[in-house]
Amino acid sequence: MNRYLNIAVPILLFLFLMTMLPYLPGMEFDVRTGFQAWAIYIHQNGLRNAYGATDYMPVYQYILWLFGKIMGTDQGIADHISMLRCFTLLFDFAGIWYVYKWIDKKVAFFALLVVSMLNVGYVYDSIIWGQVDGILSALVFMSIYYGYKQNNLLSTIFLVIAFNFKIQSIVIVPMWGLLFLSNIKREQKLATLFVPVLATIAVQVMLLVPFTRGNFGLHQIYAIATDSFGKFHSVSIKASNMWHWLVKGYLIYADDTKPWLLGLSYKTAGLLLFFGTSFFALLPMMLLLYKRWKTGNEMYRPGRETIWLTCAVLYLLFYFVNTEIHERYCQPAFIFITAYAFYTGRFASYAVFSIMYFLTLEVSMQHFHLPNYETLIFDFKFLAALTAFVLADLSYKLYKCYRAVPDAAAPVT
């Protein structure tokens, strides 16, 4: 029975959500000023000249180009721009499918999908806002999934695609690297290690080739990639993070390049704090890798819970302590929290994160036109406290998972 439901329910749910999209205008600036204008420009000038108008990485240019081809005309693009979200929905569904696979199908796919799609916090970014962070989340999750499955080739390919979609995928690179090293066996031939490297180069070249024939060249892509680290000099761009406790006023107008503490700027202090706390988030993985190589005991391999928690904590730290962070930048953490919650049955952080993320996006967009945006539940200090709770809870669980490993894996003598 579940087999048929796993096929029928996703199809019907996807079709239902498609019928809802025309009634959800999305964030005007992102959907109309951004994606619609870009899609029309690409339709008029070709994919190779996309960077005459857009400032996203290459992968989304392909999606905009394909959408224009499907719509056929500029007017068709404008009239049906809400349907562009179908591409993001496909990735949302694919991400949940990978969660279903990674949790060993403990929960039926249709049930997992329905719960996720009914969770307004989970779908707000994709369906209501009209943004594309769900695509990044799915790609990052797939990369780490294949790393866990000891498939360095597919893990690397998905990471390259993710990086060419959004620069924020770089947050997961240390975790990907540790999994890559963990998958290397002592007797493995050196030549096999170069296959993922060659695949990386091949995929990267294929993604960039169309743009080499345009009027703007690859330097525009390079500029977008590098400028993304300092495009907005705001202490916080409506992210529910610690800076709302430390800095007064409307933080989107607070310059993060100004001195703050011990002569350090807000931005530098945030980056130092991120690198420092990320080290402790990655420490369990690093210790497990060290013990495996030292003892030769394959049991010192990180479990899926350790991996999910580490990835979620990394993205939450990126969101919580850095400056220049948008309200949506913690989205990749959501899919890892989802996997952990449905596999273990521990839903506290999942519930709190869902509430925090919904309230953060809603106070930023105000889609529902609620009368109480000035109350406590929409106050960024309160929302930052919810983020801190999730971060603390997941960090505690991460180290608890690590402490359980040596009990099950005695060193080889």
C-alpha cells in the first residue's frame, strides 16, 4: 500500500501546489524585479549573455533559460512567473526523498513529504517567498548523503553543482572534506583518488562553457562569487542572530565594517567567532577520523546522526554569528534537522526551528498581513533566542553522539 501512496501522493501534492502558485505573488523584488526580469533578458539575449543582467551563480541561469524556453515568449514569462517556483518544488521533493532514503525508510515517503509540505516554516521560502534556497539545501544534502555512502565521486559532483548554485555551499566544504578523507582506505590505489578531482574539473567546465561564448566572459562570474562575501555591509539583514542582542537599532542600516570590539570590525569579529565555533562543531568528526587512522578500526566511522547534527550546527553557526546574513541563510540546516528528527523521533529542535524560521520570514515579508508584528514573537531578540536554543540543543546532541562511539568501537590491539 505504501508503495502506491509513495507515488500517488507526491504527484497529487505537487499538482495541488502548482495550482496554488498563481495566487501567491511572492516577494515582489525577488520575483518580479529579479527572476522575471532575468528570465526575459536571457530569453531575449541567450544563455551565454545571461550575465548582462543577473547576479546569481551559473546553475540558476540554466533554470531561468529553461523556464523561458518552456514559456516561449516574454509575455508568457511575465504572465506565469509564479510557476518558476515549480523548479524549486522539484528540488524540495527530491531533498525529502533523500531524507527518506537516508533514514532507512523508517517513515513512509508520502507521510514525510506531507508533513514537510504542511510545515509552513519548511515551505515558506520556496512557495510563499518565491526564493530558491530549497535548491541549495537539496544539493548540499545530496552531496553529504553520497559522502556518507562512501561515494566520493557523486559527493564531489553534487558539491560542485551546489557551489555553482550558491556560494553559501562553502559552509559545508570542511564536512565534505572530512567525509572524503574518511572514505579513503589505506590499501586504496592513489589513482582512484583523482577520479573525483577529474569529475570536479569536468563538471565545472561544462557549467561554464556557455558563458565563455558570451559578451561578458567568466570574469563576471568570478566577480559575483567574490563580491558575494561583501555585497551588503549590514550587521544583520533580518537574520535572527546574536547581533540583535549586541547592537542597537535597525541592523540592516548598521555598517559591519566599523570598529566594534578590541579594534575589530563587526564583520571580522563575526568571522573569527564563526571559524572558532566551527572548529568545535567539526571536532567530533576530526577525532573520529584520527582514531580510525591511528587504530585501523573501521568502527570509528561517523554515524548518520553525527553527520546530520554537524551539518545543521555548521549552518546555524554561519547564520548566528556572522554579519551580512539574510533571514533565509539558515535554510540548509532545516533538511538536516528534518532527517535527524524523523530518524530519532526527537522533534524539539525541529519544532522550535520551524517556528523561528516561519516567524523570521514572515516578519521580513509580512505576507499574511498580521496585526501583531510589533509583539514579542516577532521581535528579533526573541527569535535569536529560539535560534540559540536550537543551536545549543543540537550541539549537545552532537557531542552526546560522539561520546557513544568509543563504547561501540574498542581500539584494535
